[in-house]
Amino acid sequence: MTADEATLARLAALAQHGDRTAYAALLQAARDWLLRYLRRRVNPCELDDLVQETLLSLHRKLASYDPGRPFLPWLAAIARYKFVDHLRLAYRRAEDELSDEQLPAVDAEPAITARISLDRLFEELPPAQCRAIELVKIEGRSISEASAATGQSESLIKVNIHRGLKRLAALIEN
């Protein structure tokens, strides 16, 4: 039996005043409605759990129901919130289950080849320029950190980087 809006609103009002029979009838009618409402939205194996969670929320929030307002939109709002919570949890679980075997393999060959080519180009530079470029541009250190590591002034580090990059560009173009 499918309860209509007026019946559900009356049952909810009676349940708010402590009528156990009305409360049991309300939960049964709400359960039937929720099964129909959520059936197309979730996997069958998750349906009962989501319906039970929604019924628990209905129980907790029943005191806040206004008997002067329609019951089904109120129940549908609770069901929507529970459904969204269910989706968030499912997405979080899916992210957590992503293992290393499922991640695409990283091909290190291009990086190795690029490093070998860079090392060959660095052979054409003076050691001070090479070291300044490596510290600042490759390792990501600041100018002051590179200055402290090499013993060169900050101005000299900047000049060595500029001249070294200019020389590397000329070597690559030729």
C-alpha cells in the first residue's frame, strides 16, 4: 500500500506526539517510498544501507517537521542529502582504492636522455657557469643559496647564469 501525502503528514504529526502505532506506520510508509526513490540511484547492494541511514535521519529530525507543510518534500530533502553523502563516500573510497599497480608506468627514458644531453652541453661551459645554472635553474635554489654554496657573490651568480644560458642557447642552435 502506498500512503498519500495527507496520510504521511497525519502519521508524522501523530508520531511527533508519541503515537507508537503511527510512528511504525510512518517508518514503513517512508521505507517503501525511499526504496522506490533511491532504487534507480544506487547499486542494489547499497540500497538497504542508504534507506536505513535515511530512516535514521528521519527519526532524528522528526521533531523538526512542521505538520502544516507537505511531508514528502521534507522526506525527499533528507533522502537527497543522504544520497549526496553516499556519493562523497563512494568517491573517496574509489580514490583510496587506487593502487600503484593501477597508475600508469612512468617512462624515465626521456628524462635520462635529456640529462645525458645536458651533461654533454655542460662540458662546453666553464665550471662556475655550469655550477650556477645547476644550483639555481635545475635544483631550484635561490641566488643567495647558490652564492653561499659556491662562494661566489650573488651578482657573479647572476652573471654566470646569464652567460651560461646564452652559451647553451648558442650551442643548441648550431
